[in-house]
Amino acid sequence: MKTLTIGLLWHSINSGNLGVGALTIGNIALIRRAAEAAGLPVRFVILGFVDPGRPAYVEGADIEFVRLNTKAMVPAGRFTARCDSAIA
């Protein structure tokens, strides 16, 4: 069975803004629950910025993080092409 890859654009693994962190954690939890109910394996690719000096609080074997910074912006088209679906 194919693993469903979900892209989370502009999400964060360590934001000092806890609302941003809650959005990331909540989206992952909701998608995991829906995928489990559908019998689909799921993995996540998160595209976002890192807050320097803050530890990551969003982690997991099924989570990949693509780091953005002001010098090297990954074009959204290339990023979303790797995903079955993407949420901004």
C-alpha cells in the first residue's frame, strides 16, 4: 500500500509562537486520525522556518522537515510536487 505524503507549508517544528506550534501539532493529529480511519499509512513533509536556539517539539519517524531561510527559499511548486496533498 502506498504511503500518503502530506505537505504542511508554513508550519513550524519549533516556533516560539505557540499558536503556530499548536497549528502544526493539531493538523498532524487530525490528518493521522483521518488516515488511520481510512486505513492509509501517512507521512508528513513540513516546510517552514526554524526559530534559532529553540528545540524541536514536533518530531516523529513519519515527519520530514524542509527548512526555509531568507537566503534559500524552496519554490512551493517543487515542494508540493513531492506530496500527494499540501496544506498551507
